[in-house]
Amino acid sequence: MLESLVAFGGLVLLRDSIEWEGRDFLKALIKKSALCGKQIHVLGCEVSEEEFREGLDSGINSRVVYHDLFRDPLNWSKTGEAFPGGPLGALRTMCRLTDPRPVTVALDSLSWLLLHFPCSTVCQTLRALCHQDSCGGDRSPGERVNVLGLLHEELHAPGPLGALGSLAQIEVSLRGTMGQASAHILYRKPGHRPTYQTQWFSILPDFSLDLQEGPPLQSQPHPDSHTVLVDPTSHVTFNLHLSKKERETRDSLALPFQFSSEKQQALLRSGPSQASGHILYEPDAYDDLDLEDPDDDLDI
Amino acid sequence: MFPELNHLLNTTPDKAEQGKLTLLCDAKTDGSFLVHHFLSFYLKANCKVCFVALVQSFSHYGIVGQKLGVSLTAARERGQLVFLEALKTSVDIFFQPPVEPHPLQFLREASAGNLQPLFEFVREALKPEDGGEAKWRHPVLLVDDLSVLLSLGVGAVAVLDFIHYCRATVCTELKGNVVALVHDSGDSEDEENDLLLSGLSHQSHLILRAEGLATGFCRDVHGQLRVLWRRPSWPAAQRDRSLTYQYKIQDKTVSFFAKGLSPAVL
């Protein structure tokens, strides 16, 4: 699964939620890209460099360039250490990377950019970022930059989400159930119908992916040390249990609407030969059996 | 602090984790008991605490602190507690000549500004003392509460930026903790508050959510507490990622029990 997400150029949108965080999945994709020989540029706005690099081994870390926009993104310290042009300037710099090696750009996160800059600006910059081969430079025409964008779904209205979705080649929505994470992947290839895939997975401590067949069929009851084991049935004022005789009486009871063979016989016996079911009616003088107007309410 | 809550969160004042942002939120109930818990918890843990109190007076927290075994007055006198009493100092902005950027400078600004002066106040309050050995353990910032900043005209993104900078300074640089309370408006369509709550939830390591019972008010069960551990993910595989408990607030403590197993209803 990971190969398909990192192989093609263009924007891969990772949509996560509060319950199912996407940063670990992003790091798993970064690890995969690094193992494929790519150079990774990370625009880090939400976590510190130390926290981001934690868990990635030194070989992977040496291929990751972290552009730190976490410490002072809005230049409040005015020490001159902040990135010139702010986060948008840093993003535009990435549009002009001169590294001849294949490059992956990871945006942590797109939500931060959308909250601080207009949606149209972010989309235009992203488009320029993804289509670097058409901007010239040393990149060969077939090799587009792979952009991984982390997006927190709950923070945005449907408009910006839709705009980013239409820019993306691949959209991965991270969800889960019963403690098991899943990725719902939508592939959009130009000229083809969109295809869907769902994959259950878990992320190992070294950020490799362990693919699974599906959610666990039966959730294991965790040995919960916090719950005090109290039996709620121990002090009730009514009887919850049946004696053997009561159980037998209950089992042998015929339910009123159950269609048993005795009832079937009784119904079959009451055929047309029985005279007690017949209705006799003698119309009297006031009855007017007019078949055309039986209710006598038509004004003819 | 409430010992039962410490047990649920698997923490004690001696081995409190560092570098974490804890988000407290409440929906249809009053979650301020969590603020009192963390205030007394970190004072007992011998941490330097900066408390930005936007909704209540110093004496209010002092009275509750006394019941929980901490004296805020003594803590302030010995320099362990830096207390910004917004209810009192906010009038200084209007009736005193402006000397330097006041932490609550945004109250004077016509358009929604940023909270940089407030951040500078926090940074100044919690910066490590020069020379000598540190008297206190890691610094802690406590904010009660952030939703009132929205009511005072600050934008949700400005509040998120403030907490971002606090996180960068207090959590990452000084290896301290940040605890903030946000109210969840629930049914009312307050988009700014929802944005603030969601944005903070994504930044948090631990989320404690106090909710009123769906069935309404109850004398013996005051609400439900949901605990969600977020980052980092895999150490939490050894424990449950999310827990739900019901609670009852008493005079000097809060008792927690599993859902439906309150001693009063069994």
C-alpha cells in the first residue's frame, strides 16, 4: 500500500481526526520514501524537530531536512532567526528546489497553513509545488515532486476541504474502530474513474506498517485494573433466578399466537359444512339496495 | 488534588510527566474541578506555576485550594506561584496610564489583535532563574479558561497561536507542562469555539472531557469524565487509549467509578 502512495508525483492528502492521529502515518510514509532513495523536506509547523525525528533511525533522519517553523512561525521573537517570508515563504522556496535527486515534501500541517493564509493562496502554492517539472529546473520531465500533506478534518469547512481534495491525486482518510486503525484511500488518476481501497493497519514503533485483514472480530476484554468488580445482582430486592419447577412450567407453556398443529386442525375442521357460521339476512321495507348508488349520496 | 483522579491518570506529583499539553474541556457541566485539581497537583509537585485566571478571583481559587491542602497565598509569597488575576488587572488598562505592553492589552484594541503581550508575560514568569540551582521543578502554565478570550473579541486562530507559542516555550524549551480549560458549547453553533476546541485537541497529549449526563441532572452522579491519551501512540498500547468514568463531586474530594456502578444506585 505504501508504495502506491509514495511512488507517484502529486499531492497525497492525509486526512486525520482527533481520535485517529495522522502524524505517525505521515512518518511511516516518510520512512518509505527515504528507503526508496528520496530526499525529504519537512515543513514543520506543529511539532518541534526533536519530536518529529523521534523514532526514525539515523539513516532515515539523515535524508530528512526539517524546516523548523514551530518555534517562531509568526516572528514574535524578532531575533531574526525566523524563516524569511514566514511559512509561506518557506513553502515557496520548496517550489524552487534545485536538488537533482527525487524529492518528497511533507507538510505538517496543511491545516496550519489554511488557518493562517487564504485557501486560494495555499492551493496556488501547492499546485506550483506539485508541478515543479513544468516550472523548469533540473528535474526530468517524468519526475514530479511527491507532496504529502497532513490535514485535520475537523478544523475546516467543506469548501477548503473540497478544494484541496480536487488538487490531490490520492486522498487517504484515517479512521478506525475498536482500537484498530484503517486507511480509506481514494485514487484519482486523470482520465480514469476514481478507485477506492480500504486497508486496516497498525504502525510499529519503527514506523513500518503492519497490514491487517480487518478489525478484530471480537474485542478482547482488557484486564482493566481500574474497574472495581462489583456484582450488581447481589443486593436486589426481587428474585432474578428461576427454580427448576418454574423453568419447566415456563418451557411447557404454549404461547397464544403460536401456530401449533392443534390450532391448525381446529381451523381446518371449521369448513363450509358447519352451519353455525352462516349469516341469514332478510331485507326489510326501508332497505333500498341500489347497486349503482349504495350509499345514497350521489346527486343523480 | 484528587487522589482518585491521579490513580486514573496513573500519575503522582513525584513522577509527573513533562513537556505535555493537557486539554480540559467541559460540556453541559462545570469542569472547573479539574482546574483546581491540576493547580493543587502541580503546587504539591513543587513546580513553578503561572496561573492565568480569567474568570475567577484569587480568593476563590484560594478557598478551594485550602480544601485541597495547598495555600495559594503562601505559594505566591515564596515565588512558586505567579498569578494573573485578570478580573482585577483588566481595569488597570483603562484607568492607569499605559507604561508597558500589558498582558491583557488586547482589551484595548478595537480590532482582534494577537496575544503576544500575554505570551511575553507567561514567558517572563516562567523563565528559569539566572544563576544558582533551580528551586522548583519544571514550569507549568495553567489557563482558566480560553473560551472567555473568544468572548472578549480575540479570534480563535489568535488563541491557537498563543497556545502554540506557549507550547513551544513551556513544553519544548523549558520541558514544562501546559494545562488549559475550554468550554464546549455543544448544541449552539459557535464556530469559533468549535475551531478552538478542535485545534487544541489536535495539539494536545491528553484530553480530559467532563460531560453532563445525557439524562440530565442527578444527585449522586454529577457527570462523566472521558480521558483520551493522544501522542505518542505506541507507549499507550500498554494502556487503554481512552477511558470513561462517572464522578461525584464532594466537599473535599471527587470520587470516580465505572459507568452505571455508582454506590448510590446499586
